Amino acid sequence: MNREPVFVNYAHRGASQYAPENTLSAFYLGLAMGANGIETDIHRTRDGVLVLFHDDALARVTGAPGMVWDYTLAQLSALSVASRDGRLADHIVTLEQFLDHFASKDLRFAVELKQSGVERETIDMLNRYHMASKTVLTAFDFENLRAARAYDPAYRIGYLVREDRPEQEQALLAIGGEEYCPKAAFLTPQAVARWHAMGLNVRAWGIDSPETMRMACQCGVDGMTVNFPDLLNDYRKETEGRK
């Protein structure tokens, strides 16, 4: 079986409900709130540096125009990333800076490839920090996953999907992928049991409320990306205490 040995509470872009997403402050807050994993996103700057940023466009969290790849690292470093409530700010970090802070910690890592052609550079940087045994590489674009698996099979592969289609499961299995990552909205206990029977780890995303979080747990997922890892940590402790 390819399932994770423990349930993984991934701080989604860090504790992004409370702190500026994909920044050091968000990642550290996520760990303080009980997360045992970190999820983040990879983009490449105009001058070829890998940075942690979710959207293609900068506007939502920085207010700046244009796309991540329009800017050099120096230009991006001058921008501020705002929290959801606008009260906190932090800065964009590189993948290397992130790994300097977190690679040595006993955590699971989910690294989403947001652009085509970043697979080799991402894996090369991860390998400098010996990350293969605790990292899953994820993407919505299956070609990212195919390229990553071909370049270095040591990394787990996770397919992010927005709808439940059998051909997606089969594509993942065909390249020896380990993790199926469905949107929480279409989870059922029966679907999770079916994916488990295929030998797949199941990690949910799109956890938009505590109610969705609890539903995903009750469906039997192996982990999830969540903006509020404190609530998930509390819920897991509560349910474990009832057993």
C-alpha cells in the first residue's frame, strides 16, 4: 500500500487563514498550531529563481500588477504579501530560503508545481536538502506529474483533481503515482474506500469551512490541506479522545 503511515495535517500555504500565505510567518504559525505537514506552491521568476507563490497573478495578495514570471526576484522581494484581513504583511520567499528553515524538521511536504518546465529545477533544489523521502510533488496539470516522475522516481506523485473521473485515477496509476487529491466537495466514504482499494493515498483539498473539514475526516481521507490547521488539530484530538 502507498498510504501515509500517519494522518497529515498540511498547513495550506502555511496557516493562511491567519497569516500572509506562503510566507515564513504563515509556515511557522502552521507548525505552532499543530500541523505535521506544509503545503506550498512553486513559480519561477523572470530571472529563473524558484519562489513560493500560489496565483499566476500578483494582485490578490500583493496589489501589484502582472504575473509572477514578469518580475525578477529583486522586484518580488520588494513587495509585501498581505494576510486575508489586511492586518499582517510578510514577504515572498524562495524555495531555497524555505528549505533552509524547514527541510530538517520532521514534517511531510506537499509541493505543487504551478508552471510547466519547473520540475527538474524544483527536484534538483529539493535533492540538495535530501527531501525525497518526505515530499509529494503535486499538480493539476498531469504533464507536470509525468515529467517529475520521469526525472526522479524517488518522489511521491499526487494528482490534484477538480472532479471525479475514472480516467484520472487510471492516468495516475499508469505512472505509478501514489496520491489522489480530490476536491472535498465530491468526497464520499465509498469513493475514498475505492481509491484506497487501488492502493492510493487520499488527500483532500478545498477545505473551505470547519464543516467540510469534519466531513472529509469522516470520509476516511489520509490527510488534507487546510488553512486553519489549529481547528483540524483540535478536531483530531477530540475524535481520538472518544475512541
